[in-house]
Amino acid sequence: MASTPLSSAGGNTALTPLPSNERLFGWRDHAALWLSLGVGLLVMQIGAYLVPALGTQAALAAIVCGSILGAGLLAWTAKIGCNSGLSSAGLMHATYGSSFARLPVLLNIVQLIGWTTFELVVMRDGTMAIARQSGSFSGSIWPVMTTLLWGAVLLALLSGSMVTLVRKFIGRYGLPLVMASLLWLSWQFLGKASVQGITDLWHRAGDGSMSTLSALDLVIAMPVSWLPLVADFARHGRDGNSALRGTWLGYAVANIWCYALGLLVALTTPGSDLVAALLLAQGGLLALGLILIEEVDNAYGDLYSGSVAGHSLKPGWSIRRWGMALAVLCTALALVLPMHSLEPFLLMLSSVFVPLYGVILARLAGQENVVSLMRKRRVNTSAVAIWLLGVACYHLCAQLAPAWGAALPTLVLTFMLAWSTRKLLNSSEISAAV
């Protein structure tokens, strides 16, 4: 970030299209970034939640379908962000109006603070689990010191360039090591499944406490949580089609793999804590350590996007300054907040951002000049109304028909309404011009 000229400029760079000379990402960079961001212990833990509520086959079907659909939404948004050169905040301004957009931008910052705090807690707990294998580090001071250590790592990363981090570190070094760790862990737990009987595990039935569509909602919740971030990275791409292909491929592979690995761990080691089960695997200590290091880029991605969103609200603060301030805040929150109620948090975020992006995709897809829409209206009343209707629809579906899920009905409703009213708005504007 520090090496990006616009980042230190006086203008609001978050609401300005990125110039072509700063767009360096090809499809491999997009794929490496989103494969890396898609890997994490949090994803594995959600995969473990799916059993014994669902049978093995139903859980795997939800994982594959939800991952492909969720990654597709990410990729579509990436294409719009890349073609326009706008950040996520810019897309919200273009859709909801220059004044009202501040509300979803602020909500995005809040959710990014929550996610970063989650990541810090996961990194701390995982580090302490590894350290305590030696029988020491039992004092109450060590979790505090570990949290501060990971917070300091994030501060150090935020002082550098995001583009350099993605192209030179993640793509060349970080990702190959993490892929090797996932391969090793997958091999170890497939070996346990073979000993226990793969056929029996494959045909294991669920207890019926979760429907397949509800599980699909839970799987989609993870990629949906990245929707408000994707344009902040995709705008650095050279063309929209490569951003779409790379983002879709990278995130879908990572999400399917990590969800499925969490499912496999839960099937072969029922009743065990995920981190403990990974540590007990042969070579699990090293593999878990590498995955924990990989969690850093997830937290970094949250903070980077949060700093771009913050800069859009208060451009007097540079992106770097926003990032540093948010890192300190999240580190402090990780020290004091209980952050283990993951499923409700994920579903609450989906209720806000599924309809938000249903409207954004319908209104901006195929638009030739998205930038011109940013200051066309202060409040786009129809877009706001559809978004609020979508939030209500999500919660009503969850309460009245939980077996049918909430994400997909809400996404379809908001997209259809926003698309149909977009056509009506375009027609009325043409009539007014005539």
C-alpha cells in the first residue's frame, strides 16, 4: 500500500478509478490471492458443523454447490470492480447513491473489524494449542502475548504494499506451502477414513437437525462474507474476464477443499476439537503451523479492505493510517471479547450482504460507465427499498421456512426486483431526455 502513489494523495482514492498503470494483476494473481484467502481454519470449522446434522453425501453436495455458487458471485463482482476500477465503496456509491452508500460502507467496516478479530482469536488459540504440546506456556499471560504478537505482524504487513504481498509472497511462497499442508492433512485423514471404512462413512446418514438447503446457506455464507472486499483487490486487475476466471477458480477450489477437509475430520474424529484433531495427525503440528501462518493473509485482507472503506468515508486519513488504526482496534477486541459464536455471526452478515449485492449485481452488471453513476443521485430510493426488503425477506425465510434456506430466495428476489426496476429507470430517463 505504501508504494501506491494514490494511497498517499489528498483525494478520495477509494472513490476514484484506479489508473491503468497500477493494474498489475493477471488471472494467476487473482487465482492465487483467492485460493489463499479461501483457506483457513474457520472454513474447516464450518465444514465440521455440517455433520452429524447431515449425512455425508448431502453435506458434500451442499459444499460443492454452495462453493461454486458463492465463488461465482465473488467472481461476478470482481469483474465489475475490475472493469470499473472502483473499490467496493465505489460500487456501493454507484448503486445506492453518494449519501446513502455511507451506511453499507460503515456496516462493511464493522463486519471487517469482526472478521479480523475472529482471525486473531483463531491464530492465538491455534498458536497456544501448538505451544502447549510441549507441556509449557500454561500461564494466563501467554494468550495475551500471542495476540499482541499476531497484531504486531499485521501492523508490519500493513506498512508495505498490498500488490507486492500478493504477487511476490503469496503466489511464490505462501500458497505452495499451504497447499502442501492441505495435501498432507487430506492424505492423513483419508487414511483414517480408509481404516474406519470409507463405504460406511460415505453412506452415513444425518440426524435430520439441518436441511440440505440450510446447509447450503451456511456454505454460501463464507464466500458472501468476502463480497464487500473483492472489488478492492479486483480493481488492480488488468481486465475483467481474467479477474472473473481467477477469482472463481481460486476461491471455489479453496472453499470446497477446506469445507470437505473439515467434514472429513468431523467424520473420522467425532466429538473432537478441530485443532486438537489436526494436531494429533502425523505431521499435523507442522501442517497446522503453516495453515495458521496462512490465516494472516485473511486478517490482512480484511484490514486492507476495511482501510479502503474507511478512506472513502474520511479521505483525510490515508489507507495506511486507516489500516494501522483498525489493526490496533481489532487486536484490543481480540483480547477482551468472546468470539466463538461463529454460525450466528455468519448468518447475520449474510442477511445484510446477500441482498446488498443482489441489488449491486443487477444494477451494475453490463453497465458501460459505472463511474458516472456514483454521483448521479444522493439516494437511489428504489435500490435502498429493495435492499431493505431483501433483509426482511432473509429473516422471514429463516423464521418461517428454515428448511428452504434464506440466502438463495433472498438473492433471487433482490436481483429480479433490481433488474426489472433498472430497466424501468433507464426507460424513464430516456423519456425525460426526449
